[in-house]
Amino acid sequence: LAKDVFAQVLEGGRKSLWVALVGTTVGIVLGGLLGMLAGYFRGWIDTIISGIIQVTLAVPSLVLVTFYR
């Protein structure tokens, strides 16, 4: 089909790096915001945010991948 394989590899790499950059940025912003809120307000807000994060980290990513496939 006369498609340049190297150009396709470069395009795939560009898209992969873009997804990684966006994902990392969202994670840093959301994690930083939640951390600042938990640290500033303390008390029950800190307990709720910490509980939600602990439950999220307790669920193995492999289980999530199988359910959302």
C-alpha cells in the first residue's frame, strides 16, 4: 500500500508521548489539589479524601482492566 513504516512509528510515538504527558499532567494537578485540600481543611474532609484514595489504590489495576475491556 506504499505506506512508510518509519513515519507510522514516529506518529505512534508522538501520540503515545502526548497521552503520557496529558495523563501525567492530570494526575499531578488532581493529586496536588486533593492533597492541598486534605492538608488545609484536615478533620473529616481529610478523612474522606484519604479514604477514597486508599480504596482506589486497593483495587488492583489488573481487575479494572479485565472489567473495562
